[in-house]
Amino acid sequence: MTETPKALRFHIGFFGRTNTGKSSVLNLVAGQEVGDRVGVAPEGDDIAACQQGVEVLAVADLVLPGIDPEAVGVWDRDADGLYDFSDPFPDADDSPGRLTRPPVVRFVPGTLEIPITVINNRWDRFTWSASVIAPAGSSLTADQFSWSVLDQDSNWVLLNPGEIPSGILAPGQTESLLLHFDPRSLPVGIYSAQLLLDTDVFGVESTPIEAQP
């Protein structure tokens, strides 16, 4: 094969963002350590190309190199529910984690507002909106929650009743929100609700809310 002119050889290319597993796929296809994996490259660094001839038995070996592409979980190595091509940490089941923080929103007596952070810790840009729902038949209703967002001058602006925050987040960006709770008219007790973050790429993420008047 090495005696064949390069222009007459069969060429395969893998293209994608930095640190998304291209070398891992190349090694899987080749059946040997062809692509170097030396950790995570700093953002913006150039990575020199490496050319090496590889013998393969058949085209089928390139299409299905010992794996079933339709098998459950084959594209989610760490089984965290996020496909590897959207996961900056495809081998860590505890990363990148949730899009909404904190993981539980607790309004203890006397607490009327809690900071909420929406974070894009994925490779994909997404649009989002946040809302609150309460269980049917509960004394607690979604109308007892409201939102504030930051304006261009970093001042908090209270949204109108029933209005929900929304936006677009690029990878690495965050959005700060304030969730307000109005406990008036509620009997003493512990109430539950759900904060829903709806995205166009990753579906809906639910965060539990515990509220005590």
C-alpha cells in the first residue's frame, strides 16, 4: 500500500470541533492507536495533522468497525443521557451536568426569591425558556411565582405576571435569573412544584421546587 501514489489511495476524513472524539473514532476504525489523544487541547490552539496509511480488510470494516451503530447507548459512552457529539466530557458520567442550577430550589420560610442560573455546558447553541408548574389540585399555583431578568446595564427587571424568561445561549454562556415566590394566602405547610427549562436541542429539564410559606 505504501508504494501506491497518495493521489490513488482511498482517503477518509473525520471533521468536527476540537476534543469531540475524532481521534477515538479514527483509532476504532483503524483498530490501532493512529490518532494521538493527549488530553484536552486549549481553546484556539492549532493541532498539527498526522498522516498515516492504514490497511483495512473491507469497506464494511470502515462502516461498522466492530460496533452496532443502532445499539442502545453506543453513542453515549458514559451513559449520562447525552450523546457523545453533544457532550464535552464523553467519558465522565457526572459532566457536563445539568443546564439549571441549583439542582433543587428551596424556599424556606422568609425566603421570597432565589437566584437561578441557566448554563450552556454543551457543544451546541440552544434557545431556552423557563417556567413553573404546580400539581393539579394544590393550593400552590404557578401564579405565585414570578421572574426577574438582568437588563443590558445589569439591573434586575421584574417581568409581568405570567411572562416567562427566554433567550439563546452559545456554548460557555450563562443567564442569571431571579425566581420570586409570593406565599400570601397559602396555609402553613410544604408545597412542591417544578421549574421547567425547555430547550430546542436538549428537550425539557425539570428541577424540583420546595416552598414553605
